Amino acid sequence: MELFALSILCTIVVLAFLLKLARLDRNRVHIPTVLGSDQVNWPSVSVVIPARNEEQNIATSLGSLLTQDYPRDKLEIIVVDDFSTDNTRAIVEQLAKQSPFSVRCISGRSLPPEWLGKSNACMTGALTATGDYLYFIDADTKSEPAMLKSVIQFSESRAIDLLSFNPKQQLESRAEKAILPGVFLSIASYMNFRDSNDSSKDEAIANGQAMLFKRSAYEDVGGHSAVADQVSEDIAFAQVMKLTGHTIFWAFADQLMSTRMYTGLNTIWSGFSKNMNRIVGCRSLFDASAIFIKANIIAWSTPLLLIISSMVYFTNPSLINLWSVGINAITAVCLFVTYILLAKALFVPIHYALLVPFGVSIQSALVLNSYRLSKNKQLMWKGRALT
């Protein structure tokens, strides 16, 4: 009886998790790709790329922007060299010579008191920008030729002040394929796309890899000075914009932009450790511990209980033990189907679906580590302290 009760309890936790993911999937909004357009009066756009030691990425990111199907006199690209010590600036300046658009590489400014590096670099670029729209993108992104027209048309059609979206995730190394699907799945369970896009709800999310602002709205809140000291400046910006009555929108753009965030276990761990607690809304050790326990129940309780209940049934083939086996078997199938669909959505081989529970566990450990580093003021990124 105790095994049956435990199976029921864990199944409820797992199925609640899966139902939330199903609702999230149903509420996904995709930005349609604009291939050709009758629109004549396109707004001017300033793309700002903060870049600190990005020699491995900047050629791909900037190079893809130079292929944009957008009026040449309406697009300027500003790369902010944030005190790089590698060849970032030289690569940008070389590409600028071949660009059909206006491309500038400007030097970052010294960190003012209470500012963090990325927000400071973005603000530096914004202060020199001239566009009707300010579009901040990360240096590890790759844009398709139709990207800019597509996001501008989508934003204008819905009168959006801040459009942010999730690009396609490129997973190349074994570590990325094994770990990141589970990490992304866990993160998604803490998001609510529908409420974020509803002006009457408090939920507010954004992705710092791609944030398109209407210039007037950006200036109305004071630009990046509004989030100067925030590690997760994207989420903080979404909250500020919504609180001040501006329209924010979260969408997906798998066909318009791709990114490779991290390249292996070390970069995954250090990269997510800087802000995982903020991504999932963890505010205390109790929150972090609860998230850790819940995640590992979701990851491991079903397969373990299926094994245990099967062994118990073989030694005592009672009806209640058979019910325990059946409940855990059905839940295991639901989980595995979810993992397979996730692997297909992220374009990784199906056999990596078996490793999703490990990614879920690692995400829960990242929450604990992120909370610990934040609490002890030990957050670092690219050689700079974030606390």
C-alpha cells in the first residue's frame, strides 16, 4: 500500500509537470518569415551587438547581418568592443569594409558605479544609435536574411514596444546534446508565455539574445540604466517595460535566428550558474532546495519506482502491486514520449532522449549553485564580477 501511495504521489508531480509543458507548447507564438513584402516605408533600425572577446563568434553573427534583406539606408550596425583582448575589433573592422550597410565598431566605456558589463555596453551602443528601433542581439547568434524584416513587421503589426524571442538552439558537442535538452525543458516549465504576452498579467519574460525595442519606449524607461545592476537584464527589462505600461511580447523564431550558447560542460556550468536562480525565480535557499527536490522527483522517481514496483510484483503478485506497476509504466511512457519530442524539436539524435533526466538534474544543481554564488557575491562572467 505504501508503494502504491508513493507511486500516485510522484505520478501527480510528474503529470502536473507534463501538463504545464503541454500548455506552454499550445501557447507558443512563432514569428512568420517574411519573404518579399509590398511594404515600402520600413523604419530605420540600429542593431547593437555588445562584444567582449568574441573572436570565435563575431564573424558569424555580424556576417549574417550583412546579408539582411533590408533597405540599405535604413539599417545601421553598431558593435561595441567591450574592452576585448582578442581579435574581435579587427574582425569587425575587416567585415565593415565589405558591408553594404553602415557598420561601426565603437569602444566601450568604463563601468560606471553600480553598472554591470553587458548593460553598460548596450547603453554605450544605444547612445550613438539613430534608428527608430533599437535591436540588441548577442554575438553568438546567426541571423537568416529575412530575419530583420520579419521581426519588424511582426512588431509593427502588434504595436509591440519590446519584442523578444527564442532562437533555434544549435547543439553540436556531445555534452550539449546530452545536457541542454533537459536544462531547457526544466527552464521552460517555469515560464508562462501566454501571461507574459497579456498586459493584464504580472508575468514578464524576455531573452537577452534578441531584444527589439521601439526607440521611444526604450528611452521612456531610461534605456539600460533601468536595469544597470541586474545580472538577468533581459527579465528585468521585461518587468520594467510592463510595469510602465509598455507592450511586451515573447515569441519563437526558429526559422529566423540560431545560436550556440555554450560549447561544453564547463561553459554550460559557468554560463548558467551566473543567472539560473533568477531565470526560475529562486529567491531563497528554501526555494532552491524545493526546486532541486522537485526536479529530481520528476527526473528519477518514475523509472526507479517502475523498477521497484516490478520487483515487488514478481515476489507478491497482488492487485495493488499490479496497479503500482501500471501507474509507473504509463507515466514512464508519457515521460519518454516527451523526451523524444524534445530531442526532435532540438534536432538531436533520438537516443539522447534517454539522457534528458540527467539534464533535468543538472538544471536543479545549477539553481543551487547559482543561488550560492549570488548569496556569497561570487558571480563572475568573462573576467568580471557580477555582484
